[in-house]
Amino acid sequence: MTQDPNNKKHSGVWILAEQTNGRIGRISHELLTRGRALADKLQTDLTAMVFGCDIPDDDLQDLIVCGADRIIAMEAPELTTFLVEPYAACAAKLIDEYRPEILLAGATSTGRTLMPYLAIKIHAGLTADCTELDIEPETNNLLQTRPAIGGNILATIKTPVHRPQMATVRPHSTRPAEPKDGRTGEIVRLEAPSELLSSRVKRVGFTPSSDEMNIQDAETVVCAGRGIKRGDNIAMISELADLLDGAVGASRDVVDRGWMSYPHQIGLSGKTVTPKLYIGVGVSGSIQHIAGMGTSDHIIAINNDPDAQIFHIAELGLIGDLFEIVPVITKKLKEATSKNG
Amino acid sequence: MKIVVPIKQVPETSAVKMDPETGTMVRDGVEAIVNPLDLYAIEVALEIRDERDDGSEVIALTMGPPAARKAIGEAISMGVDSGVLVSDRALAGADTWSTSYVLAAAIRKIGDYDLIVCGERATDGDTGQVGPGIAAFLDLPIATYISKIQCPADGPCLLDRLVEEGTEQLEMELPAAVTVVKAIASPRLPTLRGKQRSRKIDIPVWGAEELDVEKECLGLTGSPTRVVKIFRPQVARECEKMPAGDTEAIETAADRVIEFLTDAELI
Ligand SMILES: Cc1cc2nc3c(=O)[nH]c(=O)nc-3n(C[C@H](O)[C@H](O)[C@H](O)COP(=O)(O)OP(=O)(O)OC[C@H]3O[C@@H](n4cnc5c(N)ncnc54)[C@H](O)[C@@H]3O)c2cc1C
Ligand SMILES: Nc1ncnc2c1ncn2[C@@H]1O[C@H](COP(=O)(O)O)[C@@H](O)[C@H]1O
């Protein structure tokens, strides 16, 4: 157990920054937001650990400008893309050497694979898919809050003894950190030790998905619920989304019925979105759906049931038949936007 | 080859009701089922076995209360060759660290394993951590989010792995572990013959005594994480509700939407 065998205290907050093709992605900036808040509460440093090969200086510098005090980049050609064995071996080595007290990663395909593997290797506790993180004042323990039992409850979990306290954080559950002028920090570039790089899994190919706009990147999401009644009616939702430069999302019922594909699903078992604007059309607002969109900046709902749950989180609620309402909004939007140029 | 499929018995979450007064789960009458995502793991394991047709076997493994025997029975009625139930009071309250630890010990006892196939995640705990955890304890490579798997008699397994930006093609040496997504297969239904077999077959029950495990690594004691609080998600915003039942009201409401979007600088 990494429980102070040499009496060396664990300190500092760490995040795992992820890179694809050498570029640091959005999740890393979301983790900076989370990590910075925790480090400030603990009055300690924030370190970003990143694995890859020839990561550009600019990208590492950007992590500092956005909140990190130190970057530790471990590099080798074998670390170009994620492979669990070498990534875990390198991470374990860094953790053993630097002894952070907290390690956060995104709940991404990488984070959700590396972190549980690593947690076993270093005998640490790990909490999956956290949506909130805080520090317990009396003990300085990390408080990790996550949805459980199909989103019906939230559970707060802590790791009293084992270090580091590890958590994966749900993508898009917070804003990415913004650059701040004048921030400085240290960049440590390390060559990965060759004995840590063997892997029994090889990546032999990659096929990028040809999907349209990612609902997680869109500033506006118009979400279709079962109230739209037929798959054909997605066209009406798409038209509205197009006018707003937005993407089309769907509730699980809509995906289960085959009206839209799974990548569009918003909610607990789909994606979390935090757009500037979410419009729910014929969505009831189940707790599992809200788990994926409740933190949108602005929420508008259209539903013919005045008691629909969605109205509890919407700012503006239109009570009526969506088939009558949506075309009028679409028409007025066209007029309004053509006037604006 | 020998394929082990760890499956979990879970409450049927879609049937879970919350008591709005107390904020607790109403468990009465909630049925225990095999974690729906584990059915895909069972199915793909059976397909690999049948494709190879060389005496390969599939073994279902579950850790849970005595009643979890039913989950093994269900796997056997789908066509799994045999099953093991790991059950012991000392295991109660295990988090994913301790669960992976015990399942890895059970897989070691089963012995001579080539492939471990897990579900992507369990619908109750919903962590997806146990598959990679088992692999780490057994020092096996793990490939997660697998949507396609081929295991030729010679050479490495070929895998498709779903990631955010697309699909990776992987080659993996055995023995190894995978977690699979729904796209990998369509689970078959139990057969009548399978059901009969599941009633007759002997399902060994292993307690902590039967496994090579350290007592302090079991159950709540062996779990690094602790649940400190459980509460209901709070959702509430002040909603400006507009009736939009007739043509006139719809016009007014739609105008309000445009005004709202303009004020918020969304158009
Ligand atoms: C473990 C678990 C995970 C889940 N994960 C997710 C998830 O990730 N995402 C998700 O969305 N759900 C998820 N669900 C399902 C969730 O509980 C709901 O069943 C689902 O969100 C309902 O979708 P809906 O709002 O489209 O349909 P409904 O609940 O059927 O709502 C349809 C709404 O449309 C309204 N309506 C009907 N006709 C009209 C009309 N003509 N004009 C205006 N309004 C109309 C109705 O009043 C109703 O409110 C999950 C459930 C479980 C148990
Ligand atoms: N108690 C258990 N017994 C057997 N297999 C389990 C158990 N818990 C989890 N698993 C396996 O690990 C996967 C992921 O579970 P989880 O990490 O709990 O979301 C499941 O789909 C099962 O394949």
C-alpha cells in the first residue's frame, strides 16, 4: 500500500492531461478547472501529468496559462497513443516518485481504463464518473460525488487512508479552464524508461468516426423526446437546430426506438452536455436525462404536460402541442435571423 | 481455450422507485437480474467457443449473496458450460478494489484461463472498474469498449475498440481480459435444454476459505473507498411557464422565445 512507508507525505493535486496526435484536448482543461479549485482549497500545487511523444511546447505552456503550476510530460514513441500497460507503468513510476495526494482523470475511454488498472497496481481507492469534487474541511479528504442506482441518488465517497485519492470526472460536467495572463509554471520533460514500455496489446489501425456535429461540442442542443411520436419528425427538430447552429440530441426513449443513433443520446447512460442553450422538445425530464443536461446555461422546454419534470429545471417553459409550437418558432426564427443579416 | 465471464446480479434499475418523502430506495418487489450488459459478454464468449469448435469452454463467475446462484443458472441456460458462485459474509460491502481482488483470486483458482470477458459496466454500481481491476490483479493486458473480437487458433486476437474519435484496431496476446459493449453481439435467449441443465448442474460455492486471499483485503475492511453520504439530486430552477394552447397564445409564446434568445445573445 502506498501509505507512507518512507514517511514521505503525499501532497499536491494532479490531473492526467490527455493528448491525441500530440494535441491536448478539452477534457484536460476541464480537469484544470477541477484541479485548480481543489489545489487552492488545499493551498497546494496543481500538476498535470501527460504521456505522449513530441508534444508541442505550446500545448504544455497552455496548460500552465490555464491553471497548472507544473507539467510532467513523459515521452516515448510507444506512448503516442493510449496503451494501458505502458501508460500504467509510467504513471505508477511518477506517482511513486512524486507522491501526489489526489489524482484526477477524465471519465473517457482512456481514463476509465487506465485509472482502474493503475489503482490496483498502486493500491489506491478510485471513484468513477464524479460530477462534483470538494475537500472535507476537517480532514482535507477529497469528497467525490457521483450518481448511482440509475441516477436516482447521488453518493458522496471518500478514501480515508489510501493515497493518492483517485477519481475519474465526467466529461463536460464543468467548464474548461480559460487562459489567465501572467501565469507561470515549470515544464518537466522526461524520457520514459524503456523497461516500462512493453505492451501485450498493439494498436494496428484506426478508423475515425464520420459522425456529424458532436453534441458535446455544440453551443446549442435541441433535444427530441418521445413526444415527437415518429422518427420522421426528427426533421422538424433538425431544422430548428440548424437555424440555431446547433446539434440534435435525443432522450433514451428516442434512441431505443431507433429514431436517432446512440451518439446523440443525452443523459446518464448517454453523453453529458453543457451547451449555452438546451431546448427540450417532448422530453419529460426524467432524472436520468437531467443528469446529462441539467448544467446547461439556458434551458427551454416544450411539453403539453404542465406537470412535466423538465419544467423544474427550465427557465422558459411552453405548455402546449409541440407540433403546433415548433413550426411557429421556426418561422419566427427565420424572420428574426434574416433581419439580422 | 478457457473463457471466464464474470457476471453480476443487479436490481432491475428501471424498476427502482424512490420514496419521495424519505429519499430512500423502495426495494420491495424489485427483481434481481443478470446485469443486462453482461449478457453481451456471455454471448460473445459463447460465439468464440462455438466458432472455434475445439473443446473450448465458457465459465460464468459471480460474486454475490447465495441468491446470485440464479444468475449463474441463467448463464448456463444460455449455453455456458459451467459456473462458480463466490459467496461469503466477509465479502459484504466490497468496493471495486476488493471485488476485483476476490474475482481475480477466483479466476486463479479456476486456472488455465485464456480470456476474461466482462461487461462494460454494471447497471447498479455503474463504474466499469471491475474488468480493468481483475486484469491488473492477474497481470493481464486489458482492452476496454470492445465492439468486435476475433480469436484465431494461432496468433493474437483482433479487436475493435470504440473510443471518442472513432474505432481502434488492436492486436492482443492471450491470456488477456476485455470489456465489451452492446455492439459486439445480440444475446441469445435461454433454451429449454439449457434451463433443464441449469437446474441439474452442480454450481460450486466458494467462500473466502476456498480462495487464496488475505482477510484484510475483503469486504468493507479491504475497500479503500467509503460512502459517506447518499442524497437525492436537487433539480430546481424558477420556470417562466407560458401556456401555448391556441393560435394566439402560441404566437405570444414564440415571440417570447425569440426575445429570450435575443436577450441571452443566443441569436
Ligand atoms: C439506468 C437508467 C439509465 C437511463 N439513462 C438515460 C439517458 O442517458 N438518457 C435519457 O434520456 N434517459 C435515460 N433513461 C430513461 C429515462 O428514465 C426516461 O425513460 C427517458 O428519459 C424518457 O424519455 P422522454 O422524455 O423522451 O420520454 P417520456 O418520458 O415518454 O416523455 C415524453 C414527453 O413528451 C410529452 N409530449 C407528448 N406528446 C407531446 C406533444 N404533442 N407536444 C408536446 N409534448 C408532448 C409528454 O408530456 C412527455 O412529458 C435511463 C433510465 C435508466 C433506468
Ligand atoms: N460481483 C461481481 N461478480 C462478478 N462479476 C462482476 C461483479 N461486479 C462486477 N463484475 C464484472 O465487472 C463488470 C463491470 O462492473 P462494475 O465495475 O461494477 O461496473 C461487470 O459487467 C461484470 O462483468
